Amino acid sequence: MKICACIAEYNPFHLGHLKHIDYIKTQLNADKLIVVMSGNFTQRGEPAVLNKFTRAKHAVIAGADAVIELPTVFATANAEIFATGAVNIINALGCVDGLCFGVESGEKQAYLTLANAMLDESKEFKKALKDKLESGVSLAKAKFEALKSLGNTDLDQNLISSPNNILGLEYTKAILKNKSKIEIYPMLREGDHNDQTLKKGVTSATSIRQVLKTGNIKKLKKSVPPFVFGDLKEYPYSFDKLIMSAVITSSAEKIAEICDCTEGLENRIKAFSKDNRTVETLVDKVSTKRYTSTRIRRILMANLLGINKDFVFDCLESKLYAKILAVNSDSKDLISLIASKSSIPILTRKSDASNLKKTALKCFEKDCLANDLYNLATNENQNENQMLII
């Protein structure tokens, strides 16, 4: 049996995602598809447009056999942590043969070549990387420029120039670092990931969210599958007071402990929070060319959820769990297979979570907190311990 995995947010699920699943099932000839999906909060530091159980249901209806939650601690982090956390879980399942991810460009070998080069731990590389980072470029670009300065000239710069390529590169690095036998399958995406203009047919999740913000949901009827359209709601949800109160009550020292909060950025956040009472205006004031708005939103979300850098790295280095959000009714045997092969606990009911210990338990508690806060802001009552059978 060939089991393939993909890593997703489905925020929300759209026609491009449907093509991705179809590609995995028909072109890669996967017998089963496991999706590792972000929960109620996303990598942009924002709440998802629909709760994690609804989005997991959409994935199963579209053809996924099981949906596993990407723990909140990884789902709200930068690309490297997001990818590493997801791959760690997939690798720990012990039964996945391949990972398929959407990219803007690049063939399999190009990703393997650059990923291998970026895993260089030599003193020369570390010094070159430090020099490039001090110039203020992103980590991905700094690593690429460091490699070039050491004579690596046959690397594809496009792989560090767009969001999905960067994620694909990070997935590949994580697989190589784990010495995993999982094969990578880059698949070319249609359209621009960040395009805010709604297109007919395949369009970006960004453009769909923009329309949701206007309240004109009917406009999306041909941009998402029918089973998604019926669940769409107006967006965004009001997390402003929760996020802003957390900023006001947190000390600068506490905020400084969050991933990517460097170079005194915590002081900038605290200073501007005094006169900017909404997340939108605070992010606008704090953001610069060096500190992107997405980075600021991630810091604010991590502060709300109490996720600091030390905890993130504890989670990366620990055996966690695989929380099953939804499973296809015809694929329940897949859960038994995963359970027999996995090196981490499989959570399908409340009693499973009660057996977690130490870092795994603390990580799961963050998922529960994220679920409670999401329920509070959306007036929903999603039970954290449920597993949907679709």
C-alpha cells in the first residue's frame, strides 16, 4: 500500500486544493492520503476562516483518508519550524511513503540539492551565514547567499523567492535531517499564492479571504467546491481585544522570549501598543521592511497563546502525538495501521490525551487553549476531543 501525505492549512479549502488531492490520488497513485493540517490558527498569525473540524471535514470529502492536526505551537510559527514540526509528525507515523507539496517552481532534484547544501554545518558556512544575517535579509536568503559566497553556484535561487517554494525547501530539509526514506513530490501550483484578486476557477486562498471580509459570500460560489461554499461565514473574527489585552499585560521581557522577536522588537511592540488599540493599526505601526507584518502577527499570536521560543524547541525535540481530526469512514483501518507503526501516541478520543506526559501534554494543552479561544471569539462550541468520521 502506498501512503502519501501533504501538509496544509485549507484556509479555506478551494479548487486548487482539490486538484492537489486529485494529483496525489491519480498521478502519484497513492492508495491513502494523510493530511497534516493547521488547527484554528495559521502561519500568518491569524485565526482560520473556519474551525479545524469543518476544514478537516472538507478535506475528507475531497478525498483525504485522514486529517491530523498540526499542533498550534508549529502551525503559528515561521516556515522552518512549521515545516520541521509537520515532517516530524509525518515521519513518526512510520507508514508514509511520500510527501507531496505545491510549489511555484522547481523540480525534485533542485530541492534535494539546495536542501542538502543548506544542511551544511561547517564553520565556514556558519560564519558566512552570520555575516549575511547581519545584513538584514531573511534566514532563507541569508543561507542561500552564504552558500553562494562559498562557491556553490549551481543552486536555484527561485526556491527561496516565494512562500510555497520556501516551505517545500524546508520540508525537504526536515526529511533529509531526519534521514527519512520519505520521497518528495513537488507539484506546480496554479496562480499566485498572495494574489488578492479573485479569479474564476482556481484562485488563491488570500483572494477568497479578501472576499469573505466584504461579506459578499455569494461571489465565491464558483471559487470553492459546493461542500465548502455552504459552510463559509463572514470573516475575520474579533480577536482584537484578546490579542491587545495580552500585549498590554505582558512585559517586554516576556514578549522578547517569543520566536523571531529579536533586536529589541519587543520594545517597539510595547511602545506602539499604547496608542494603537487594534491589531491592524499596531501591526501597521510596528512593521518595517525588516519586520514583516506576518512576522509581527505571529509574535502577537504566540504572546496570546503563551508560546515562547524555549517551548517551541522543546516540542521540536520531543515525541509528541498525532491528533486525528477526521477520517474517511471507508479508511478507518488506516488508523489501526498508523497505530501499529507509529512511534508517537495516536489521539482519537479524550482518554488518549489523558495519557500524554511532559512536553507532549503541554503541547496538547496549547491546542486546547487555542480551541477554547477560537470558540470564545466565534461563539462556537467545538469539542477538542472529537474525531469526525465522514
